[in-house]
Amino acid sequence: MSEIDLLKWFKDIASTECKGLEETMKPVESWVGDDRKDWERLKEGSNDERFIRFVLELLRRGQGNTYIDEDTIAIELKIHDIPSVDHNELYNEFRDKLMGVKKREDIFRKLEQSKNSLIKNNLVKIRKLFDYTVGYRWGSWQATYVIIGARSIIKPENDGFDKYIKTAKEKSEDNNFHDDKLLQLKYVGLKVRDLALTQFLDEYIAIDENVKNVVMKTGLIQCYNQRFSETVPEDPKLSDKKQYLSVWKMLRWICTIINVAPRELDRVLWHFGGKYEDKNFVKFNIKNYSSR
């Protein structure tokens, strides 16, 4: 591996022009620059506002555009003011509460009479929250469970979000903050949690299918295994915690070699993997960067 010029490999990928959703052609690093503007916006606002944006990222990462926005999450938090730390009870409570048609209609009728301006001005969105065809990633009651569960763990009302982000930063190298209580929530695995954290911290990298395909098809996994006698699966299953962390360890090592923040590597590989036309990435095979 020491004979592979990883920095050149990374720079070539970052400077490659790719086509976006609106047929716009520009270098990968330019797409990443657009992301940086979003990251700066996420830092603004109160503790509560940034917590809502974090939860929004948990829900919408990888699912495309939906009607979900910051107001939607704020509405959910006002509707379901149920402090609880027992996640299994919380899960069952929202499953029972929101799956029944009559119960959902009773709740909605009460909300229609609310004098709260946030609720009064967003009744159409609230109507969708109680609809079976809701645009949430997992479905209405599952998403509500994640929203309220995240609040019960992070406790944003007591500056909890700042404390959570500080802890996540400090523990980023400790096996990817493996003891994060958010990971106790159903539907919040390492990939989803990491995707949300990459919006707030340089220290995180999220491995999704785009990132996995780049490191797999360019031969990076094979080279890494040979160099370190590691056992990163050639086609890792990202839902498997052990396999996910093996890829995470490899990518964190690359970051130290090329002196790039994990979030930067994540975004470059993600945009490249999703936008570059040749999904076999032949031109960027790691063997082409060998000094031999």
C-alpha cells in the first residue's frame, strides 16, 4: 500500500467533472463546495433549532426530496410531548397510537382546535403526518418514534445538543462513537447516525452504497487487505456493524495518509460514486496509481 499514491488518486477523483440531477457538469470538489455552504447554515441558530436540523437529517438522509422540513419536526415535538427514556415502550406507544385510524383522527380533530400558531399554520403538513402514505423514510409512526426518542436521549432543552456534538467529536476515533445511545433506537444504525453527524462535524464519515462502490470497484479494499492482512469484505454488507466498521477503519486510515478530514473524503467519494457515469471506475483503479 505504501507504493500507492493515494493523494493523487483522491485529487484526481475530486477534480473529475460529473453530471448532477439538473444536467449540470462540474468537478466533484465543486459539488462538495455546495455542501459546505449547507454545513455552515446548519451551525446557525439556537440549540433547539440545530437539534431539529439534526433530526431532520436522520430522517431524510438518502430518501430523496419529500415534504419534510424543520417545521414538520417542530410540529411533531409539540404534538407528542412525552418524556421517556424506555425506547421499547416508546416504540410500542407510537405504533399503537398512530396506526389506528380512529386514534389518528381523534388526535387531528384536537389539533385543529389548537391556538398554537405553529400548529394552526401547518395543518396540511400535520394532516400528512397522520396519513398512511406519509413521505417519511420508514413511515409515520416509526419516524415519530425516532424524533421523540432522539429528544429523550439528547435533551436539547438543557443545551443537550451542544453536549451531544461535543461528545461525538471527542469519541469520533473511539471505534466510531460505538456507545452512542442514539444507536439504541430502532431504525438508527451506524450509517444513518453517521450521515447526520457528517452535517455537523468534520470527524465523521458515513459509508453508504455510493462510497462502498467506489472503494470496492477501484480495488482499494483488496489493496488495503494485502497491505495490512486485514479482512475487509470485498463486498461489505453495510447493515452488518462489524463489516461497516471494518470499512470505516480503512477510510479513517486513508484520511491520515492524505491529510484530509473524514467528512471531506466522505463527500468526495459520495458525489463521485453517485454522479460519475462509469460505475466500474476503471480509470481510477488503484493499480493505476502504483509507483511500480
